[in-house]
Amino acid sequence: MRANVASYDVVAPETLAEALTLLADEPGVWTPMAGGTDLMVLFEAGKLPTGRYLSIHGLPELRGITVDDDAVTIGALTTYSEIRDHAVINADLPMLAQAARETGALAIQNRGTLGGNIANASPAADSPPALVAYGAELTLVSAAGTRTVPYRGFHTGYKQMDLRPGELIHSIRVPRRPASEGWVHFYRKVGTRAYQAISKVCFAACARLSDGGVAEVRVGFGSVAPTVLIASALEAALTGARLDDAGLEAAVAAAARHEVAAIDDIRSTARYRTQVSENLAVAFLHALRAGG
Amino acid sequence: MGKYVGQSVPRKEGVDKVTGRSLYVDDIVLDGMIHGITVRSSVPRGKILGVRFDPGVPWDEFVIVTAKDIPGRNVVAMLIEDQPFLADDVIRHPDEPVLLLAHPDKHVLAEAREHVHIDVEPLPAVFAIEDALRADTVLFGDDNVFKRFDVSKGDVDAAFARDDVVIVEGTYETGAQEQMYIEPMGMIAVAAPGQGVTVWGSLQCPYYVHKALKPLFDLPAEQVRVVQTVTGGGFGGKEEYPSIIAGHAALLSWKAGGVPVKLIYDRAEDLAATTKRHPSRTRHRTAVTRDGELVAMDVDFALDGGAYATLSAVVLSRGTIHACGPYRCPNARVVARAVATNHPPHGAFRGFGAPQSIFGLERHMDKIARTLGIAPEELRRRNLLATGDTTATSQVIEEAIDLGAMLDDALSQAGWAEKKAAFAAHNADPANTVKKGMGLATFFHGSGFTGSGEVYLASVVGIEAGPGGRCTVLAASTEIGQGTNTIFSQIAADALRLPYELVEVAQPDTARVPDSGPTVASRTTMVVGRLVQDAAESLIHTLRDAGLLGADYSAEQFAAAVDAYRERFGTLRVYSKYKQPPGIVWDDKHYRGAAYAAYGWAAYIAEVEVDTLTYAARVTDFVAVQDIGTLINPLLAAGQVEGGVAQAIGWAVYEGVDWRDGHMANNQMTNYIIPTAADVPPIRVYFHSVPFKYGPSGAKGVGELPMDGPAPAILNAIEDAIGVSLNRAPALPEDIMEAMLAASSQSEAHHG
């Protein structure tokens, strides 16, 4: 352990109200800490900035999964294990269950949270592409009140997001996408090994098929841009398209290649990420044809 | 076979390990102990101008050691004395130790280290083997060559001039590989003038550390004591580097006036600073008849030794001797060189140079087969060494081996013919984006030290009989997870005709055990195990000669005899010493003769899937057929094969060191990817056991053999699956993509 634990101050409030008051009273002082699965890696390496951390992991108001007819609402502190094992999520939002299953090891899944995954804002996170593809909404809470924003657009730049000082992510509302209504789900996480790998490319797409065509489609990429990427060009190429259109394959490939902004880093190359993004977009089209 | 040899008896230390009772070095706390840390260079090469300490840190609370504090000689005693314990004026790699700090509170050390600055005037650095060979920048001697070996057999040039041969050429490369033992390295030292030096730690070779500490402190042998603590894996990685950590911990303790100092590496430091498998480059030029008979092999083999010579010469030696493989070829030439670069020194890792040269050869054998239109298994079958044939070093194979039968067995277990046909049909369908393939390798691995090495080592093993007839094996061979304690106890119990429970193995401690040589080179079972057997038999003779033991005896009668002997003479302890088997003649000057007393032999087959969307290769089945002589403990032997294959799967398709200016940039387990259980297929292990006359109960070595064959077999299988040749291990998805794209643009150009 390269960090000196004496240089850190951690406070763990018992209620959400208490936490929000602390954040409001001393703006910019506190860094919220949920499961800590990202922060503790930095801590071990001696790279976590010293200072004051607000442990919100125990706040009961931010936990749990509720289901209504249209959507599943997931408390920000719901763990990957809870998401992975949830029956309705597995049935109607299988990409979220799969993302949870493929994030880290079991110990990380027991500790890491969906809200933490969003707020850590890593472009390599595995859940955000699925949230983009499902058109999720975030409820944000502060001492001043609550507001709801679409997840698409929440991340504004590398590690930047539409989260105001004093604000915490309260919950994530995800519209249900049952197969019975024509929804097709396609998720691929690409790491160098089968499990316990950080994504080099992550692809999540969800489309509603109707009458041989694509009625509605949303696609998110991970690890190919400074933030989770909303694949608007790919969505545009597919929306309203006929699946038997012979030119569709080339259009899909070109759109994917055009819109990813991948880089070389310690885990992979820009060339690899771009090529695999294109391959997965085409594989998604093939899956739509097979499922349509 | 005795009562225990040949049985999968439980591990001696197994229960302690799985219940957490074993104490690893970081579990040990001594009174008044303080903690050490290492300050390293950050540039690959340069002149040290000075060291600066930032103000604001209470430096008077720290013990600070530099090269100036060394009481003896600042050199790590190994083969060539070129590596300092602490760099004094020149930096030769980016993780070189320069200064040591110690403090009672371990939590303040990492931050304090950030406040020490080593000012360096950079010098041009060299990282690639070919650049080192070109010697535009000279790092070592006048040509950067640490060591060169030449092997010559027959007349290679005349053979290449024949008009009935096809000449096949190829170049093959392998990358560095981290041992990734589960326990990072560490040491505790107590050292003070007048009191000598004692170290406890995670290590493979107690007498190597002992040898290194004597000149460092200018002390006689009896004032240096090295004790191995329970060790969480080594794989060669703890062969030489522990000498440096032991020296560092001891230097801090010495300067602190004898206070115990603990120096433990975290994973990031262990990955960046300690030795890895040597990167390699092998060029093959082979003359072969059209029906596949090898006529001449011309091999140029090169290793990146890193910044200091360390063990590179011996790693190179093993790679050289294995470079022509288990094939009959009348004419052979191998030119082998280990070169200096500005990487941290590369070192021992399971296989020790053989996996590198065998990788080149077994990929090249597939290329020859493809060139001639002969099936790869058939090409090998036509050239396999048999009893009475000679190797490239002109050693006559006297073991009764049948490698062809092992190959046939492997082909049949793998379902080779049926699967090859099914995969070809599967791959032809463009709708199948996951392609399948199979590949094989046939190979051998010499057991024990090369040539006259064992004679020079002159290993000694003792057995002591104590109260109640309890016997203790005294050897410097270490248990590092591979089963030394268990194997030695089985061999001794059978030789003594005593229950397994009455035999134990002493903790390796240079104050108590004789030098039975290093725990390396697949020698522990075959060479040291035989000495255990000899010592045990000699102990029985001693009791019989004293008239205390009859021809047949019970454990109780043995105990009574021991008690009587001890009463009369004091201690009952006997030693055995290594004797070279007859007919082992090795010419070190010409690199010719019997390189090893015995070899392990093997035929391995890998089955892979390559996902053409993600370019990831996954091993889906693995068949490992080998002859390692008599099995002392079948479960442990199979475990060695499974572990070796898994480690080689990592080397083949997962593990890439990301070098940046000579420093490992991905020095975290998150970014240096080793396979997990989800990436390793069922490994199907089969033994053909031909006893080796001079091994204990006929056993040979096993530890390294399984590391040699899998990587080329896997890359052969990848080529079978996708029709694209990859000639560098590891073949990461990025590499496979580049090779596939290059092949498809070439074929478009060709057809277009």
C-alpha cells in the first residue's frame, strides 16, 4: 500500500439528508465514495488525492430496485451483484445484467455500485453503454431538491459530467425493453481475457424491430472515446432502415468507423478499437437480421 | 516401486497452507523491526550527478543507505561481477536501485521516496536485440554480447549446396514474461558488525543469497546465514533477485545498528524491477528433402539479457542446446548470443531459454511442412530422435524412448484427424465468425544442470535420525509450491522403509543444511532426490554396520536402533554427494557431447478458437503426453504439467509486457493480463513412463518441460484456424488483427 492512511479523512453519514447537508455546507470539499472499488485501486497505488471523503455506501435511501409497468428504477448504490441477480432486469434489460456480470470479479460485484460506475465517469466502464442503449434517465438529488436528466448527454467530457456541486446521483430509471415487444438486445464487452478484464471496446445496442425494419434503435460504445459514446451516426444509419437493404452493411460499418474516437493506450491500440467497433456494429446488424 | 513412491500422498505442508498457518515473510514480525523501501532510477541510462532530498521531510528519522555505506564490495556475485547492489555513478536500466530508506512507520515510506530525487545526465539507450547486435551504442564489452555459443555438427554449408534439398527460412520472436508468483518478493534482515548477517525471506536458492552476501559485507561464510521462509511460488523469478533484496535489507539493518529490517515489494515494484523471461529472436534456415527429411539446420538464436549479465549465459546455453529440438539431423549449426540492453536484467523463468528456442523451431517445423505439402505430424514423425540417434550436440540418445508413440497417442487423444476435417468444413462457412484450429509440438527438455554443471555443483544432501527414529532430510532445495517436501519425504521413507509420517524435511537454513545446489533446472527430483535416496540408504548401512539393525525391521526396531546409536556416538547424521552417471562426457569448449544425463520427452496438441470479430484466440482443449520417467507422485506431476501449460497459454496469447523506455509500463495485474480459470481449457495429461536408471526410482525432471511446447502448438493452431501466420509470442488480439488485415490486403493486391 503506497498511500499513507493518516492523510485521509473519511466521514460516513447515516442518512441522505445528513450527507446532502454536509455537501451543501462545505461545497467542493467532499469527494463522495460509494463502493470504493475505483478509489481504492488509486489508494493502493498511492495515487488517490489526499483530503476528505464522504462515504455514502451505507445510505439506505439510495439502495434497491423498484419495478413498475414501464420501467425499472435502480437506486444509485445498488450493487452489481443485486443487478446481476434481479429477475426483471435479466428478462427485460439483459444487457445491464450482463454488464454487471462482466464487471470485475465477484468481490467487486458485491461492493461496486451502478451510481458509482456512472459518477466515476471512466470511459471504460461497462454499464454506461447499456444505459445509453436503453435510454436511461438519472434522478439527481441535492439539499436544494431533485431533478431528472436523460443519461444520454450526462457525460460532457473526459471525467466531466452534468453533476452540480452538492449533488448526488439518487437513482437510475431504465425503460423496460421486453423481447415480446420486438426489442433486440446486443451487448459485447471485449477485454483481453474472458473475465476480470477492463474493456478495450464495449458495445451495447437495443433496437425495436417492426415489419422488417428498424423502428427505433440506440447504441452506446465504451472505451473508444473520452466518455461513453452515443453512436448517433450508427443510430441514424439504422433508424427506419429495411433489414434486407443490401447497402446497409457498408453504411453501418462506415458509421461506426467514422464516429469512434479511439486512442492508443496501455490496454490496446486505436486501430484495434476502431476495427472491432466496426466489426461489432456489423455483427449487431446480423443479429437484427437473425432476430427480425 | 516402494510403498510411497508412485502414490499421490498428501502434501507435507498442504494443510498449513490452506488453513493459513504458514508464515510467509510478510507475516513475520521481529521485536523492534523497522521497514525499508528502495529508491530507483527513472531513466534507462545515464550518469548520476547527485541526489537531492526535499526539505519538509524529517530525514533524521530515516535510515538512509547509499553505495558509500557498503562495507564490502558493491557487486552482486553471480557469473560476471557487473551488477552493483546500489548504482554508484552509472544508471543502466530504469528501475535500478540507487538508495535505500528505512523507517519505523511503513506508511510514511512511499511518500518519502517521492521526495528523493536522483539527478541523472541521460545517455543513449538500447532496447532492441538487433540494435544491441549492431553495437552503434556500446553497453557491454566492445560488441554488447554477454555470451556466445557455437554448436556445430557435420557440414552445414555442403548440405545447403546439395541440389536435392528445399531451403526454408523463417524468423521467430518471443516477448518478456513475468513469473507472477502469488507472493511478491521480500526479506527480513538482522545485520551488524561483529554479529554477522542473517536474512529470512522468499527465495529459491539459499546458497546463491549466501554467496552474494559474503562479499557485500566482506564476511566469512560462517557469519552469513540465509533462511527460506514459506515461499509463494518462484518459477525461476526467485532464483537470483532475492540476493539483491537480501543485500538491501541487510545494508539497512547494518547501518541501523542491527535493528531488524523488513523489505517487501508490492506487486507494482515486483513487476517493474525484478527479472522476467528473456525476449528472444530466432532465425532458421533449414535444408530438407522433398519428402521431409531434415538435412541441415542453421540457427541464429539471440536473447535480450537486459542491463547486466546475471544468468543470461546459462539461459542462453539451455536455449542453444534445445534449438534443434528432438530431431535427427546430420548437419547442424547454432550461433547463439545474449546481448546487453537497457531493460532491467532478464532472468530465470521455467524453461530457462528452451521455451524461446523451441518456440522458433516448432513454428518453423510447421512452415517446413506447409512448404513441402506434408502434414505437420508426418514431418515430425519422419525426423524424431530415436534411441541410438544423436542430437545437435552429438549426444547419443541412450534412453529407451519412443517419441513417435507419444505423438500417436497425443493425436489419438486429441481426435486430431476427425477434428481437423470438421474444423476445415466449419471454417469454410463465412457465417461462422469463430474459426477453429489445431496445432502440435514435439519437444524435449534436459533435466538437471547442463554438461559438467552438476559435477561442479557437487551437491550434498544429509539425513539426520533423531529421537523416536524421526528422520529429517537436510537439503538446500526449497519448497516453492512444486512439492519438494513431499517428494523428498516419499523417496526417503521408501529408502528407509519407514512410514511417511516419520520423515520430515528441514527448513532450508544455511546454518543447518548442506549445499544441495539451487532449486532450478528440473533437478530437484532427479538429481537431489537421488541424493536423498542415497543418503537414506547410507543411514541404514550405518546402523547395520554398527550391528544395531537387522535385515528386516519395524519402525519401532528402527527407533530403538537410532536411540542406541545416538547413545553410543551422539549424533546420527549421514551425507551423500553427487556422482556423475557413467558415460556423461561434455566438451564445454566446442559445445559438444552429453548435454544432459536425461531428457523429458513430449508431444502436445492445442485446439483453439479465433473470434474474427475481436481477433481473440482462446485455447479450447489441450492434450499433453510426456515421458518424465517414473512418477514419484502422480498428482503433483500432473499438477506441474497443468500449471506449466496454463503459464505457457499466458505467454502464447495473453501476456505482453508494455515496454516504455525500458520500463514496464503495465506493471499492474489489471493491465498485464494473465489467464484466469475461464481462459484455460481442460488440460488432459498423459504419461509414458520409461524409468531413468540414475534417477530416484527411475524419475526424471518435470518442472520446465510443460512450459516448452504449448506456445508454438497454440500459434500453429491459430494459423490452422485463420490461415494467417503469426511468428511472435504473445499473439495478442491486436497482433492477430494486424496479421489478418495485412494478409487480406496482400491477397486483395494479389487478386486485384
